[in-house]
Amino acid sequence: MAKTQTKSGTIVHPHYGCTVGAAYSVAAIKNAVPIANCGPGCMYKQFFLLSFDNGFQGSAGAGGGNVPSANVGENDIVFGGEKKLDDLIKSSLAVLKGDLFVVLTGCSGELIGDNVESVVRKYQEQGFPVIAAQTGGFKGTNLTGHEIVIEAIINQFVGDYDGEKEQGLVNLWFDVPYFHQNWRGDYLEIVRILRASGLKVNVLFGAQSGGVEEWKQIPKAQFNLVISPWVGVKTAKLLERKYHQPFLHIPEIPIGEEATTAFIRKVVEFAGIDKAKSEAFIKEESDLYYYFLEHFAEFFSEYWFGLPSQFAVVGDSAYTLAYTKYLASQIGMIPVAQIITDNPPERYRESIREHFHNLAEGVSVEPEFIEDGYQVEQKLKETDFGSGIPLILGTTWESDVVAEKGGLLIEVGPPTTEEVTINKTYIGYRGAFTLLERIYSAAVGGK
Amino acid sequence: MGKRKINLAMSSVENREMRLGTIIAWDGKASELVEQSDYDSRSKNKEKGGCAGNGRKACRMCELYSPLNQQTMCANAIVECQIGNLTDCILIQHSPIGCAADNAWFNLAFKLGLTRRHKPIQNLQIFCTNLLEKDMVFGASDKLRQAIREAKERFNAKAIFISMSCSTAIIGEDIDSIADELEPEVGVPVVPLHCEGFRSKHWSTGFDISQHGVARQIVKKNPVKQPDLINIVALWGSDYFTDMLKPLGLRVNYMIDTASYDELAQASEAVATATFCHTLGSYMATALEQHFGVPQIDAPQPYGFAATDEWFRAIAKIVGKEEETEAYIQAEHERVMPKILELREKFKGVKGFVMTGSSYSHGLISVLRELGIEVQGSIVFHHDPVYDSGAEHQNTLKYLVDNYGDVPHFTVSKTQAFQLPQVFRRVETDFVIIRHQGLAPEAAKLGIPALAMGDEHIPVGYDGMIRTGEILLDILARKRFNQVLQRHVDLPYTEWWQAQNDPFLLSKNPEILDEVLEQAKERKGA
């Protein structure tokens, strides 16, 4: 883990959950059930930052706000929690529908050294699909947890494979479910784009995924596609070793026609599939995109009463980069404070910086890595947004400072408590306009 | 032996299950629970310094053990929702970052609470020491020391509270010593709170821990009486108590949520302490009574006509306004009755169900029955057979049963949504009233709309019955949404579980799980 910037590493106004929050990554897999081997409040706490207070996302199936939990108590700390975990797994298997059960062990279980593997092995030997992940909250963020859980599923459930690969089949490693509040809509858009370009996709999370069964198909894919500055690269490297799959790493989530078109060409080139289909799709989508953009241009050029220009983004590496890139390079807004709150590992930070240095011809900004919300807010307080209305894409935590500056706050990350998300996306060809609608509706007074 | 007192010399609080005999799983009639609770003799035992809780076997209530549990709250979360919602004090969570992941939820509650209490809106400012793996190995006391200094420097906190988490308790962080050490340096009270999530089987111990810290280190030791001040132990509810108590010449001092340091400190100067919920307020009221001579209101909670009458009378007795209060009570009855009669007409044949914290449910059921709504069942998240006060007239469940009749299906269960298909098969209901997350979305899929009673003061007092009734009319209309959901969305449970009829089957017959799994294996094999 990289160092935080306070003397003590204290955090006020957290922008991420802890490792065990990856229970929500499990909950995002169709027919998978997280089992929390945790204290009584752990899942409750993660639920709020990642789901409820992150656009009031809601959940389906057996995850969400009702994760089976050992609710580890004092007796379990003193005498060991293995019997209780055994009871919990057994009863979860009987009561909850599921094709994969993932036991996530939190701080208590890890610190007292419960032998979770031996409990889980008993069920595995009987043929039940139960696996275990060591996700003590002190190991880091829910993003760390996301990678730990994926690795556990691949190693313990997907297993070894040395059969054929299927040309044109890609494993998608993209938004972190729940953490990225628009993940459902984002997946719809990116999957739509990939399929229309001629690829077959193991979607893995969310509505269009084949769920647990699809995870079994991971080894058959031709390659892995990572769309994020850093989350998922570790997974791709694991799969490269394990299944000899190459991976394509695209750090910038594409927003708007130019980025999305470039994204498609890159992926199609890497896959080596026929370009006719993707080029036809690009043509169709580009025509649509500029049809809409032309109409938007009338408002954008002719609105008499002032529009925001200088903007800040407070968010994780992926979306701080994606939003900054789009607004700066395609709309001509001016980035003045780009604050990255997800604590990316040191080894990725230089490359993340470089992307911000090359947003467009002559457009460069220095991103800052700050996890402590207090310092984020201090930074915004000090930022000069010029003569216009400051625009901040951020979270509920920034609401006080934005109000103080008389700015516009569009909540795009955890926590978000002034926005309801059902099926929304700000990415790709189609999501770009939803983003513009959101920003400029707020700018013209629609809140 | 004298009356067993709350011990403010100690920094930690004995858990509710030990102090009061609190249980978290039980199923039967409310009248049976009243009988088994044996409030009066527990109360007497408590006075004698004997067993009120489960210290001795004879005092222990029968309780069910479930092999399957779903996520719940914990005492650490409760401390956030209490101490983390003060306007000018700082809570430091000494923990990994995950313990702070619900800050955003209590922030939402805090901001709404500030609006309802007409205070400036601000985000809460809880610190988290953000502990990592190396801190688990080498200890994290220096991080905590630095965080205390930062809390003072950044926010000029009037008091700094430290909350213990599971991990810091396991690695043995000594928050008491650090609090003592840093208090002179920062020059404000530094209050350790032993609220690690694993320590109590029920989160409500967290209320007691928060209140203990406030009573021990914030409340003025040399009070100057304010004869018109009354403490109301509350959460974030709308300020209805001011209007209710104005005719008795009283000003309200709400505690703990949304309060300032000074408001908490003056609690010892009030003439009395009352609450909307004894589950929440009993510890504070008793501590203030025993240590600062502030009497608590020995009455049922103010829900429905009779209890609200008694509540006012008990307060009137303390402030010497009996006569005026009788007139006030009569006038209030006359004022609200026409509207109540109108509502009763509208609710003819309507049935309701309550899923909330313990004594709050007792009050809500009274309100529903005042409105003519039939209540066949309720789920409470725990049950305290006695409160800290042991006060004669605070036996809320008995009051409900004696005045409004039995509740045939009264269930004690800690937010266990998997039991709901069975629960709603044996009772009929047109809506549920909920607090705490996880239950309403499950009820929703069973076709039942929910009133999320986020503003807990809505049902309080005479007007509370009207407020509740009017909101329920809106909620009943939502049934159309729930019917759509029910038609198209499946439950997350296996066919086997959905075919069962007893919500506590797994507790009563855990061996059945082996049979079910054996059958599942055979099916797979075949």
C-alpha cells in the first residue's frame, strides 16, 4: 500500500470501503452468494458506502443488504469461530439459491487465525461450490478486496484448464461493481460496443453476464481486456500465467465518439478479428453521435447566462481520468483540480500521471493522490475556478465545500446521496450525452 | 446491599445481555413474553444488586439459536450514529477504514436531523485511523495519538471520543491510557468508548456505551438547575416535543444526536429526562437520575391516548403543573378526536405489521391499534426483559398487552430477512413499518409496501397518531408497485426453504440441514 499524505494516515470522509467490501463484487455475479465471516456490523457498514449511499443502487438475489454473516461474537474470539462458520455455510447452502458461495473472512477471523480453509474444504469435498477468500479489512480498500476475491474464485472454483481457446472470446475486466455506481449501465454500454464490434464477451458481472457458469468459461477466452488504470491488471497477469492468455490493458475508459472509436479499433486490432463489422458499427454510432452533438451545440454556443468551464473531479483513478479526459479534450472545459482518492499502488502512479499530462494537444494537468477527505476539501477550497461557476464531479463529502464556493456538485462516486441510479451510464457513445445532460441540466438550474 | 448503580468510575459498560438479560431470538405471543420477562422481579433483583440479567441461570430467558444469520448492526456502528452526530465534538474510529464505511449513512441522518432541529446543515466529521496490516502487527497507538491531535487542530473539537473496533480490541490497543495521556495536551475531554463490534450480541449496547461516555465525561458535575429544561433522549426525529411541552412551560434539550457539547453538558441541569423509546433512553435517564439527581419520567412511552396522558401526567407531577396539564390533556383529546375518527373509518379492515427496535415497536403497535388497524404480529430486533431504570411504569410490552390486547405472533429476531416468507404466511398484513435496513426490500418482493419510519418522532403524542395515519394512506397506495414486483421477481431462497412454515425451523431442528444437504448431494449425483 502506498503512503497516505497525513502524518498519521487518518481519514475523514472515506471514499472507499475495506477489503471485505468485495462481498459486493460477489453479489454482482449472478447466482453467486457472499458469506461474510465477519463481525456483526461489517456487512452493514460496507452496504452503505458501496450500495445504498452510492446512488441507492439496490441489489438482487441473496447479496445486497442481507449478506449471510457469522456475526462473530466474543465467544468466537475466545474459543474460535469455526463451528459457527460451519453452521453458517451449511444453512446458507440449504436456504439460499446459489451456484457459488464465497466465504469472505474479515478482521476478526484473520486476527484470531480461524482455519477457514478446513471448514470450507469439508464442503468442497462433498461437491458443494464453496470457496474462501482472506479479506481482513486491514489489508486495504474494497478494490484490493475485489482483486483478492477474483483470484480466489479463479484458483478455487474455475480451476486448471489446458484445452482450446475460442477466437474472438474476451474476458472483460472493467468497472468494480457497486463501487462504480453506474456499473450496471456502464457494462451495458461497453458490452454493446464490444459485441457490435464482433467480439464475444464473458461479461462476468451484472445483468448480461451468464453468471457463475460464465466464470467457468474464463480459461477458454482468447484474451483478457482490462479497462482501468490499475484495477484488474493483477487479475490479467494471473490469467496470463495460469491460462497463457495475453491481455490488453486500456487505462482510459472511453467517453464520447473519438475515444470510443479509438478504443474499438485498439481492441479489434488486438483480437485480430475482421474489421468490417466494427467499422460499420463505428460509422453508424459516429453518425448518431454527431447528429446529437450538433443539436447540443446550439445550446452550448448560444446560452446567454453563463456556463461552468473550470472543473474538478474527485474520484477513483479510473473515472477521474475518464471524466477529465472527455470534458477537457472534447468539450473544452478546463481541468483545475483532479484528485484521485482510491490509493492506487505506487507502481501505477507514474503512468496515471502521464495520462493527465496528455489529455489533449496542449492540455495537461497534474493529478493529486489524496485519500483523506479533509485534505481533498482543503484542496478544493484553495482551488481557483476562475470567473465562472465551479463545477465539481465528486461525492457527497464535497458538498459543504462546493456550497461554500457557490459551485455545482454532480455526485459520481461513493458516497452519493443526492442521486438515484437505476440504469445510467456516462461512458461510450451513448453515455457521453447523459453526462452532458446531467451537467448542463444542473448548470441551467435543474439541479 | 444498596440499589445497583450505573458505575461511572469504569470506562466500559457491562453488556445489555448481562445487565438486563437481553435476548435476540424468541417467538411466541406477546403475553407470553411479558410473563417470561418477569419485569417486576427482575427490577427488584436489580435494586437489591442481584441478578437482572443472565448472570444466574434462574434469571436467563429461553432463547433460540440460529445457525443462519444475516448481516446486522453492531455497537461500533451505534456509537457512530450517536457520538459521530454531534455538532462540535469529534469521534475517532480507531479501526481499519471499513468501520467508517457507514459514515455516509449517518451523515444523511445527521443532515436531516439538523434540518429538523433548525440547525445549520453540515457534513459530519468522523476520523478513522485507517489501520493497515502493519498496524495489526506493530500496534497503532501512535496513529491514535496523532489523530487526537489532528482532531483538535483541524476542528477545535470541544471533546474527542475514541471508538474501539473488533481489530483494535483483539490486538489490545489501550485506548483508556491514551485518552488519559492526551487529555491534558489537547485540553478537552478525551473519552474512550469500548464498543468493539463483537462484544455484545446486540447493537443496542452501543447506545449505553455512548451515553455512558457522555454521562461520565461531558455532563456537568456541578450543575446549576434550569427549572424549565427537560432532556429528551432521542435520535434525529423532528422537533415535536417543543410544541408538546410548551404548555407545561418546558424547553427541550435533545440528546445525543445533533446536540452540541454545551447541550450535552447541561443535561445535569434539567428538571427531568424523558424519551420516545426506553430501549434507547433508559441508560442515560438512569445515569442522570442516579448520579445527578435528575428524575426520569416513570411512565410508558407517549404513544396512543392513554400512554400519552400518563406521560404528560408524570412530567406534570415533577414540574408541579398537574391541574393545567389535566385541562391540556382534555383539550388535546377533543382537538384530535375528529380526525382520528375519520382515519379509523378509512382504516377499517386494514392490517399492519411492525419491524423495529424493541420498545419502539410496543409504541407503534399502540398507535396502529388506536387507528383501528389490526396488528397480528411484530418483529423486534431484541428484547430487554427489564430496563436500566427498572421503573414500575416503564414496562412497555406489558402496557401494550394490558391496554391494547395480545399480539399473537410476536417475534424477537435481529434483522433476519430469510424468515420473512414464513412470517408473512402466518399473519396477514397490508403494510409493514420498518427501521433498520434489509427487511423492507424483502417484504417488498412478498407484495408488501413499507413505511420506513426514518423520522422516529412521527408517531409520538396525540398528533403522532394523525401523522402516522396520514402517511400510511400514502404507503397503502404503493401496494400496486409491490404487486408488480411480486408478479415478476423471485425470492432468493431455495424451494425447500420457501416450502417451510416455521421461521425458526433451523433453530428448533438444526439436524434437518444435514438431510437437506444430503438430498442436494444425491440430486447432483443423479
